[in-house]
Amino acid sequence: MSEPVGVKTLQINGEEVSARSGQTILEVAREHDIDIPTLCHLEGLSDVGACRLCLVEIKGSNKLLPACVTTVFEGMEVSTHTERLQKHRHMILELLFAERNHVCSVCVANGHCELQSLAQDQGLTHISLPYRNPELTVDASLERFTVDHNRCILCTRCVRVCAEIEGAHVWDVMGRGINSTVITDLNDPWGSSSCTRCGKCVQVCPTGALFDKSKVGSDHPKYPDFLPYLNLMREAR
């Protein structure tokens, strides 16, 4: 049986807050202007807990739990910025930078990259881990957009927006673990895939992995905030 609708009272960083049944810790925290860093989360899409940057501590649990997929309960006590959490987030960011080829100075998303901004916010000044320097491809076969796998962090935003908002189901993930990569259709070139060319995947990409060729060499902002608007308009209809 589903949990009855009601109001829950909990604490986040010692502050008593209220929440509705079924809400996640991340939703409640943002409603009360409590910052929890994320990369894979995007309002308007389902949550998958992929990046693990939103990990929080919950009193009574030895595990660190992702705030985006952990629902609240009565009397919950949550900590979002302990020394343990800061170390974990710092290490996760280092792993992301070391896993692929992220060179901010020559990236089309330099200055408009969520990974870059988050690293700056977390005080990441250097990488202590060895870089993998994988040989990854760039697919520019589509007339307008390009996918650069060197910049991909496997947040799966593109996969989810294509399936949940556009309904095209073009993007998916192939492989396992460190060998995972995003693909179109059955690993077909993007230009010959069943892509509708809507560009939603490009707008929600947090890095320079998906970009618009027409904006290369110029200001390259993205506008992921369109998703809540689309959902609102659909509900209104």
C-alpha cells in the first residue's frame, strides 16, 4: 500500500522543516533554500542517483544516501555539508575529471559548464588521481549538433529527456562500468539515427558533451530550465 498523504517534520542541518509525504530530501532542501550539489538531477526529469554528488548523512544510518531519490520520513535528521560529505564530493569530482578528457580551456562549454562550476564551488584546484586519457570519439555526423564523448559524465540527462519529454527513445547507454558510453539507437552515428533533431538533449547536457555547432567559438549557454515549463504546459492542457 502507498504511504498516506500527510505532512512530515524533519531536520536538515539542525533546522526544523516540514515536507509532504513522498517528497525527496533534495526537493525539501531546495524548497527551504538549502543547497545540495547535483549533476544528474534536473527538474522535470526522473531521478536516477547517478552522479552521487547529492549524498547526505542521515542520523541512524552508516550509509551515505543520495538526496535526489531518498524520501523523507517523520523525525528524519539530515546533514548536508559535513566534513565526510565534502571529502566524498571532492573525490567524486576528481574521478569525473580523471575518467574522461576534460580540458576546460579548449572546451566549447567553458564558462557555461555545470561540472566546471561545481568544481569551482567545491574548491577543486587540481586532480590527485592519474588521468586515464581514453581515446574517445567525436560524432559530428548530424547537421547541427555534435556529441563529444570526451566531455560526457554519464549523467543520462540526454537519455531521460529524449524518452520522457520528447518520447523518441533515441539515446541509451551501452557497456558497463568505466566502459559505458551514451549511444543513439543501436550505436548508429547520430546523423543516421532516428533522432528528431529537437535539440532537447543538447540543452540539458551539463557539460560540453552535446553542443550546437552554430555556437562554437561564441557564447555557448544552455537553457535546461525549459523542462518545468514544458511539463506545466502539458498539465494545463
